[in-house]
Amino acid sequence: MYTFTSRSSPTGVVDLTASPPSSRRPTNLNSATGAKKLVVKNLRTSGQGFDARGYLEKIWASLERGLDAIFSDHEAGAAAGFSREELYRGVENVCRQGGASTLYGRLEGRCKREIEGVRARLVKEAGDEDVEVLRGVLEAWRVWKERMGVVRGVFFFLERSYLLASSKATLAELTTSLFRDVVFLDAGLKGRVMGGACELMARERHGRADGELEVFRQAVGMFHELAVYSADFEGPLLLGSQQYVDQWATETSQREEVPGYVGLAGECIAAEMRRCEDFALSPSTRRELLAILEGDLIEKKKAYLTDYKALSALLDGNNVDGLTALYALLDRRRLGSELREPFDKWVDETGTSIVFAKDADDMVIHLLSLKKRLDHIWKVAFQRNESIGHGLRETFQTFMNKTKKGEATWGTDNTKVGEMIAKYVDTILRGGAKAIPTVLTTARRSSTTTVPAPLAGTEVAADEEAVDEESVDEDAEINIQLDQVLDLFRFVQGKAVFEAFYKKDLARRLLMSRSASADAERSMLTRLKTECGSGFTQNLEQMFKDVELSREEMGAYRQRLEERVGFEKGKALDLSVNILSAAAWPSYPDIPVIIPPGVKRAIEGFEMHYKSKHSGRKLGWKHALAHCQMRANFPSGAKELVVSSFQAIVLVLFNNLLEGEKLPYADILAQTGLPEPELKRTLQSLACARLQPLRKHPRSRDISSTDTFTINTSFTHKLYRVKINAIQLKETAAENKETHIRVAEDRNFETQAAIVRIMKARKKIGHAELVGEVVKATISRGVLDVRDIKRNVDRLIEKDYMEREEGGGYAYVA
């Protein structure tokens, strides 16, 4: 608060403009000057008699003339002498005089009258077409915004000084609200404007919107500005879209196959999403429209898209691109897993046809090709869908374990797959990488390799994973192939058939030294041990040990022979013997045969040597497994023949014959002592096969008891060492039958043992429960037929292991 001194100036004036006296005492005060005086001057008084009302009316008259010019043609108004700056100053002065509220009310009424005139004109000029009505409204909106922009410039001070601080609408809001409430929401215009916009969208979808896309884009912009997009436009647009999409889906699905429909549906969805971007439709419209598209094109057409016939056509043709597009379309609605059922059905039918095909020689090749092809489809087309992947594995396991009693399995219920897998592995281990079919190799020279008929599309799928040939050596190729075979082997529930045939083939390879790679043999054995356990491979490992021990034994025997007096190296018979454990190796029949004297002496010499080292052991000679190398002189030159022991015994009979002399069948039978079936098989391999060191008279494919044989003097071959003992590596029908029957018998014994164990533990049990328990106990060795279980139950009842009870149950007999 200011304080003043009591002393005043002579004139009595206090100066209020001077600074108040400081409370701080100056250090160098000049006492001669004295205290300052404060002079208070009178304030200027306003003029008397100012008419604010009259001034407002005057300014409004000018403003109304200006508004008339602006709403008619603002450029013309400016040319007629109206200065926007003078109008702006007038508005400012009125607002400063307190007339802002009155001025705004008059402006609002004037704008309402103007927009009413616009509405009336639009209603009057509305034609028959909704699109033309929309054009008129758009033009009116453009002009209205332009003119209201000029009005807003004139009344800018009113907006800043009054409207922004009040609850009333600003001029920008007034521009929009007046047009929306008066023009757009008019009962005669609103529906037609919406209809025109939807008609433009329909024309664009059908390709008839030439030059009209900009009109639709402007309409969408107007709807956004008027804040009517969500409330009034989005609904009709989506309704029209749903009708269009539903009709499109129905017509296209009736006209097109599934692959064509999938491609067109993808294009339709992409086109609709592109329209949303081009026309600046709101995100909510995009979401709702996408839901409509996916609902009508995918979800409602689920049965059509997942039809078995359509999917099987794609799978038969290995159409990976088509399957990829189909899955991608379905997966937009999380319906990709709906393909599992038809996919599993196709896999089951295709696999079953391979398993039960009449020609089973290429079964494993077909199965491996099918597996490789379907794995590629699952990874690429079905994007590793977990449900479909489970279905693929379960279906493979189902059809590979199907059994059918017939000629192929000699009336047993053994699975043929186990046998053929064992034989395929034998082919790979004997032939090495060269024996692998080209369609299954990792590195291939050509992409046009012929594929087995049922899987003609496999080559394309396999190419996706092909690598350069130089990057995979033979050992790696064999290991890759063995891994693929093991994948099939895992699906086989009954391993007994595979074990029996693999064991027999392994014995042939070891005894005849026909393995392409010892490392591959050991690698396969390791895989089987990992997969099935040590119990499964115990006998197989013993077979390898026997071969190694036999080599050591033969080394000791040869050393002893060299130490004997009179032994001449190179002239004596070079005998090689494999000593086998009877329990570990397959059982072989004893086939009677008359051994040549020289060979017999060598055999007796080894037997004496072996018994001198191992007392109490008995040697049983299996001459059917023996093979040898013998030198033969033909007119074309000397050859070294690799033959079986039976072939060698027959050929030795022709040593002392004169040129052209024939040896009758009966003499050969008497001098060899072979059974007739074995002799005929041997003679057929020597005189009727591709390589013929003997001639049969008369010439035919079958051996008769009246036939005669001579040396084939025209025999020739480009190689010096010729293999003729392929007959030993081929399994006879009798051997195949014997193996299947033995496996079936072992299966019955195993089933009976399982039944006894269950009965002993449960004492009493119902029939259905017993069957379930037996199947569960023997599942690792294969699925049993219920009829076989019942047959074994009857056998055990006959043997007094169990007895029937009332109600269909069984009781254990202690």
C-alpha cells in the first residue's frame, strides 16, 4: 500500500505516475532537493449519449448485405464494394461493445434460412437416379463449406472472443451441424444419398464405375465430416456388401471347381480391402467387411471347400500351390484343421491301395514316395498344422498295420509291410547307393525321372528338398535312405515279420559277403537297437560276432595248414568256413547232396582241426548256403565263375565229358544226390537264365526229367569274373511261406502266453475285457484279430488252462 506525505504541492495535485518512495534510505541523500510530490491527474471521462444498439443495427445491416453477397456469390460481393476487413472491424467493435451474443444469434438464424433454401432447391431438383442426387448434395456441401469459410473469416473475432469461451457451437461446428441436420437428414434426401453412395460401390465392384470413383471418395469424405459415417452410412454399405458377397460366393462356387474358387475368393478379398484403402473407409468398416467376406466366402462354404472329392483331386495331382492357397483361405477363419478328415481319408485310401496292391515289389518305394510327398505338403501347404500332422501319422500307422489273409501272406494275418521293408533294406545294404531308386535319392541328375504310377506327382514335391549331387556322398545317401525307411518302420506295430525276414537277409549278406558297406550294416543295427531295444537286436549282434570269430578261426586253420609238410600254397583247395551259433542264426533245412571228393577231404580236415580245439561241439554243414569260385575254360577264353555249391557240384560233372557229349537229367540227379526240386532250380539257373554256362536240350524255360545238358561252347562275357549264384540270394516261395507260417505260430504262442498271464492275475474275467487286455498286452507286436484271440482262448480251454463260466466269462484253472 502506498503512503503519501502530509505535505502537498501548492496546486494540490498528487502525481500517481511517480515511483513510490523507497523504504531504503539512500546513502548519499541530498538534503537540498527535498521530498518528491505525487500528482494525481483526473481520468478521461467517456462521451455522453453513445447509442450501442444503434451501432449494432448499423453494423448488422452492413454484415447482412455482405452475407447476401457471400451466399449468392462472395466474389461478386467483394467486387461490389464490400470489404471483408471493414466487416471484420465492425464485428470486432460490436463484440467489444457487448453485442456478441446478439450478433451470433442473428448470424445463426441467417445461416439456417440459407441452408433451408439449399435443402429446398435440392429437393426440388432431385431426379430419378440416386447417384445424381448424391452429386447434387456433394456440390451443395462443397459450396456451403466454401461460403461458410468466408463467413468464418468475417466473424473470426466473434468466434475467438465469444464462442470459444461459451457452450455454443463454433462456426466450424455450425457449418457441419446445419448441413447435416437440415440437408443430409432430410427425409427426402438422406435415403437417396445413401442409396447413391451404395450404388457407386456396387458399380465399382462390377466394373461399371467409369469416372465415378472420385464421386464415391468425396461422398465418404463428406460422411466423415458430417459425422454420419458410422451411424448412417456404414450399415447400408455393409448390408449391400453382404448381399453382394453372398451372391458372388453362391454363383462362383456353382461355376468353379475348388481351386478356381479359392483363387477368385482370394482376389475378391484383396479387392475389397484395397477399396477400403482407396476410399478411406474407416477401420471399423474394414473389420466388419473382412468378417463378412470371411464368413460368406469361407465359413459358409466350409463343406464345399473341404469336400473330399475336391481335396483328393488336388492331392492326386500333387497341386501344392492349390493346397497352399486352400489352406491359407481356410486358416483365415481358423478352419485349416477342417482339412484333416478328408486328408486322412485320402491318405488311408491311397496307402491301403499300396499295401494291398497285387505287385508288392515296389511297395516300400511307393510308401516312401508317398511319405516324402505328404511331409512336403504338410510343411509347405498346411504350414505344419499340428492337428493335420497328428492325423497324418495316425493314418499311416492305421493303413500300414492293416492285414488281410490271402496268398501274399500264405493265409496268415501277418502284415506284408514288415516283410517288404526288410527286403527293401536288404536291397539297399547289398547294392549301396546305386540300388536307391532315383525318385528317393537326395541328389538327382534329372528332375524328369519316371515315378511309379500311383505317385506320379512325387517328383515335383521331392525337388523342393533336392540338393546338389556333389554335396552328398554314397555313405551319406545310404544313411539318409535308412533313416527314411526307419520312419516307415516306426509305424509298423508287429515287428516280428520284419525281424524274421531281416534276420534271414542279413544271414545271406554275411555268409556270402554281399554287403555293400560294413559301416552301413552296423549303422542299421544301431538304429534298430535304438528303436526296438537290445533284446530285438541281440541275435543280430551275435551273427556279426560269429562272422568275426569265424575269420579268426580260419586264420588259425590256414596257418596250421601252411606249417604242415608238403602243403603247396596255391594248389590246395582254399576252404573258408563260417561257424554259426544255432540259436542266433535262422534255421536252415538239411538238403542231401553228394560232395565231390576233393571238397569232402577239405571239409573233413577242417572238422578235425575244429574238434581238436573245441571238444564236445558238433558241426552241422549247411551246403545250401555255400558258394565258391571255380575256373572254367571255354572256347572264348578262361573265366572265373562265382557259383553256389549246388551249381558247382553240377558243373564239375561236365569235366570229363567229350566235346558235344550230353549228360541226361537222370544221371545228374543220381550223381549229385540233390532233391528234384532243388536240382531243377539249380539247372534252370545254369541253362535257362541270362548267363548260361550249360545248354539244355530241347530249349525251353522249364526243366524236364527227359532233358539233356551240354557245355555251352559259345558262352562269353566281357568280364573275367562272372557271378552266376544270384539264385542263392533270391528267396523261394517255400522259404517265404515257411517264414510267414513260423511267425504266425509264434504269434499264437505269444497270444496264448498273454492270455494265461492275464487269467492268472485276474482269476475271473469277462470275454470283452479279456480281449481288450490281450490286445493291449500284445500291441507292440501287432494288432490281433479278435477271431484269432478267440481261437487261442478255445485252445487254452482244451488244454485246461481256463474254463468258461455262465454269462460269457472265463475262470483261471490253477
